[in-house]
Amino acid sequence: MNNVAIDGALAAKAISEALAKFPQFAGFGARIVGRPLFQGAAYMLEYDRQPPAELPDAWEFQNAAVKGYRRLAGV
């Protein structure tokens, strides 16, 4: 599956903003990736090291990072 091009500077800023709200995810190496869809793309987080399943707010952290990236990138 091919990835969608991600602006690294905007992704870093979006993740930084999300980490300000959810600092417990700082040590997991989150990065934003884009997956092509039939129309548009789906943006998600991948981690260098997967956070434990019992760590709260994983969904909220991902949403904050992805929504922040979409806002900054204008997509």
C-alpha cells in the first residue's frame, strides 16, 4: 500500500500540539501517515513503539494529532 505524502514540518507541529494535551505519549515515537483511499486519504498515527493498550486517551491523542495535521495542511 502506497503512502500519501505528508509534510514533515506540519506533522511535527500537529504531534507537538497533541503531545501538549497528552504528554503520556511522548516516548512512543508517534508519526502521522496517510493511506490513499478511492477518494482522498485516511490519516493515522504509527508508532516506533506501540503504547500499552491500557494507556488511557490513545484515541483522543490520535484524533488530536490527525485533526491538527488536517487543519494545518488545509486538507
